[in-house]
Amino acid sequence: MSKSIYSKDYRNMVEKLKKARLDAGLKQENVALKLKKPQSYISKIERVERRVDIAELKELAKIYKKDINYFVK
């Protein structure tokens, strides 16, 4: 079994995260400020270098004004 960070489903979720950020008109810096994290935190998520846990996904969904199910379906 491959690691989940490299799975097609995980990569699809990350693509949706990036699209949601862009659709919301936000830069990585804007999102990072809202999360009180450095910009590199968002960059690493979007480059699939950092794994997103459910609590982070929930927070990102709020920022992007999306239902969490949008990212996991």
C-alpha cells in the first residue's frame, strides 16, 4: 500500500484546496496570516510536501467558505 500523501485521492484534495484559495481571491500569504502560520506552510501543503490533518482541513474550509465535503469527495 502506498503512503496516503502520494495517493491520487490526497493529490486531488490538495488540488481542490489550491483551487478554492484562488477562487476565494486569496494569496498564500493571506491564508497563512489567518492561520497564524508562515506563508511556506501553505506553499508546502499545495506542493504536497506537508500533510494536512483534519483540524487543518476544517480551518481551511472555513477560510475558503467551502463545506469540508467539497475537499474529500
